[in-house]
Amino acid sequence: MLQLSRIQSVGEAIRDATVTFKSNEALIEAERHRENGRWTYAQLRSEAERFAALLQEQGLQPGDRCAIVMQNQSKWIFSGLGALWAGAALVPIDYKLTAREQLELLEHCKPRVLVTEYGEWTKLQREQQLQREQQRGAALERTLVLVTEAPEGAELGPARRWEQEPAGSFRYCERSREDVACIVYSSGTSGTPKGCMLTHGNYLAQAEILGNLYPLAEDERFFSVLPTNHAIDFMVGFIVPLLMGGGIVHQRTLRPQFLRATMKKYGITHIALVPSILKNLEKRIRERLDELPGWQRQLVDGLIRTNEIVTRKAPNHRLSSTLLRPIHESLGGKLKYIFAGGTFVDRKLAEFFYELGIPVVIGYGLTEASTVITVNDLKPFRSDTVGKAVQGVKVEIRNANEAGVGEVWVRGPTVMKGYLDAPELTEEAIVDGWLRTGDLGSLDISGHLRLMGRAKNMIVTEGGKNIYPEDIEAVFEGLPGIEEYCVFAADYIWPRGSMIGEQLLVVLRPEGDWPSDECLQELRTRNRRLPDFKRLSAFVVEREEFPATASLKVKRGELAERLRGKARDEAVRGLDEG
């Protein structure tokens, strides 16, 4: 069992593990069908110490920030661990964001060091030059940039090569449980960035909880598919496996055929997936089952029912993988757990995999609470809730209605220190030590939490993306014939009692009674330019002036309340409608 109460920092905990498990295999990096490398815990320690020495040689001081913009790969782990050992606070940034969005976050967190890949660096340089020409932005003016895998002779500008050898030796820097270990941006990148300051104590408490609930044996491997900057993967795909002496497998492509091949080749036992990837796996399994001759399908269906009966109280991987060997072999043969990352899992989807003997661990969490607040312990498996509060964490329902549904409030050792440079946002989010989640739910008699919707205007996509509608509004500025507009999560206005299938819509106040054809065409054109997960699904016409503050900001809550007086089916028009 993990016992981390006497450990002071994440870096210290993993440093101890690199000695305890020095001969174990720590990392494997794959790219399609090719393997790029393997590293033991001893080799991991050596690589991280080299990088830490490089940072210290360049003047990094304890408490300085080290931002990382990289795909999943070994150098992410070497860099993150080395930065922690040098006393830095990590700032993991999504490499899938645009260069402009990345620079906005970098300008907000002001890192002393940025670690990035050559391809990402070229994009950042182009965007930074554009900003200079427009006389705005200074995100990297005083930042040491270290670039990985740059071609020989490549022009790096002010950046340096990640691979260079330090002249001096490494000095381990101790940190305390109260120090900030990581600054994680929890949502959108426009408007006011929200950098959650998570301490070493937050992460150690969460790692101990999850490591003891779902341990990873020394001969087991976690497949790191979600980006390491993702809160779920940072915890269960980086910290926990290394603390327990297990292996981590990285792969730079998410195409399904390569996922399954890698799972089989490396005997993957644990993985974290977002529902969109889970649905893809479900579809392929169902297609294979539908292709079976009638008698074989009846046999498989009988085995599935048998497995469901014998594992009703708790999962039994050995039995399930024997009864349903062909299905398990299609996912590598050794898969024991799928952790649902970033958003909410459809009940039927979770039940499908559990019936096959591959439990989807359903939980609920926020970046502000170091990832996991409640989780299903699978004793027994329940798909109708997001589980009970994890050890040491308290969950309360505040301002409940007659049905017992109210806002979910959370307290415990995993709750963040606050938002970076945003005391007002912190005061709104944390009240007397309690974190206001902005989510609506109820607790049943056994303490299981059921989520019913959102009390805040935010959406979580099936791909695990958190989107604040305010982040999208700039795209629709200047729509012809529109006096005012405002983007909402539809379920914020008209709650359905579900967290699945959330959608975005725009409220329009036209100059006349109805938006012109030109306006709607322009709306559709701009909408198509957005990434899939940010696109609007519909629009609503509101002819009265929007409620506003003295500074002319829309009072979203009041506008939403006004719209609730209209029937959803009558008010909402799909973007393809006239």
C-alpha cells in the first residue's frame, strides 16, 4: 500500500521510487508499429537529473515555473520530473491548443522555462512575431526555451536544444507539502485564464487514495493515451504508476488500429480514456460480434450473461478473460481497468464494458480538486452514480430543492490552493475551505453522488474538454444585423437532469424581428471554422435588450433566467434551420 503522509513532495516520492524499483522498466515509447526506446527506473533517474542540472545551470530557482508543451513521450516525463527535482512548479499546457492560445497562457503564468517540441516551437515563433508586429503580447520575452528533437542546423532563434549536456552537477531541491507543485489551466483560454494552483500535498493525498483503490503491480503497465497535461493522465498515467513501480507506455498516435496493437504488444493492464474513444472501441467490438455466425453469437451472448452474473459483486479479471478470451484478446488480453477521464460516461456504455469483464471506473472530479472527488470502488459496480467521496474528502449538497438536488460542495486535502493571480475568483470558488463545484447533484442513502446538471455556464465535451462559452464569443463578433449575442451551454438554461450530450447555443438579438439570411449564413460559416468540440448546435432569438452591468457586461444569469420562461422546443432552432 502507498503511505505518503510523511513524504513532503511529489518529487521526493518519485525519487525514492527510482531507487526502490531501479531495475524495473519505467517507460516505453512507441510510435505506430515502431518502438523509440525503453528506460528503467535507474535510467529515468539519470535522464531527469541531467535535465534538472541543465535547468539549475541556467539559473532556475526553487518556486520558478517550468511550462511544458509536448505530446505524450518520454521527454515529457524526464522534463517534468527533472523540473520538480530542481524545485520548479510545473505548468502543463495542452499541445492541441493554437499557438495564440498557448501564448496567452504562457503570458499569464510567466514561466522561467518552457520545454517544447521543435514543431510546436516553430508555430509559437510565428505567432509571437505576428504579435510583435501588432504591438501586443510578450509571453516569452524572459523565458528560457528548451526545444526537443530539432533537426541538425535548424534555426531556433533565442531557444536552446533540450539535449545539450549541462556543465555542472545536479543538486536535489527539497520542497514542502504547502508549496505549489503544478499550475493547471482548467478550461478555456480566452477571457480570464484560470490556473489552478495545486500543492505537493494535494497531489500526494490524491495519489495515495487512487493508488490504494486501484493499485498497479510492478509487472503491470499503464497506457498513457490522454495528453500528459490532462489532469487525469497526469495523476494516473504519470505520478501513480511511478510511485508503484509499474510501467508507462506512451504512443504518439491515437488511431484505433495502433491503440489495439500497442495494448497487445505491451500487455497493457490500465488505461484512461475519454468517452469518445470508448464509444469507438464499443462500436468495433459490436461490429465484430455482429459478424459472428448465429450459433457463435448465441454462445458468446450466453458467456456474457454468465460473466455478468458471477461478477455482480466485484470484477474478476482472471475469470472474465477466460470466459471471454477472444474479446479480451482484441484489447490486448490483459486489460483490467479503464479509467473514464475528463467527462461523464453514458450508463449503457459503462455497462457494456463491465458485462465483458473490463470495468470502466466511473468517477467525478475537477482540476480544482486534484482530479478525483468521488469514484466507484466496483464493490459492487454501479453505473447509475459517480461513486462515493474518496477517503478524506467530504461532499455536501447545498441549497437543495424538494427533490434533494443542489450544488455540490467539496472539502478535503485535495482541494487546490487557489487560482493563480486571481484572488476574487478564488474567493468565489472556495468558501470557508469548501470548493463550490458549480455542478448540480444529489446524494443517495449510501452516499453515492448522482450528477444532474450544471449550476454554471460551462460544458464538458465527450473528448474531455472543458469549455466556457465566453471563450467562443469573439469568433462571432460583428455578425451582420445583430445588436447583441451571448453563448450558453443549453443545459444551463434548460436543465435536463443529465450530464450527457451537452450542447452550445448562441442567443441573438437582431435589429429586426428575425436574423437575416445573411446573418445566419455568416453564423454558419464562422461556426464551421471552429474545432468540432467548440461548435454551436443551435441559436435562440431574443428581441428584448440583454440585462447588463454598469460596465455593459451581459448579466448571464439574469438572461438565462429570462430564457427559461420560454419552452425549449419552441425557442431553440438548429443552425441548419431557416
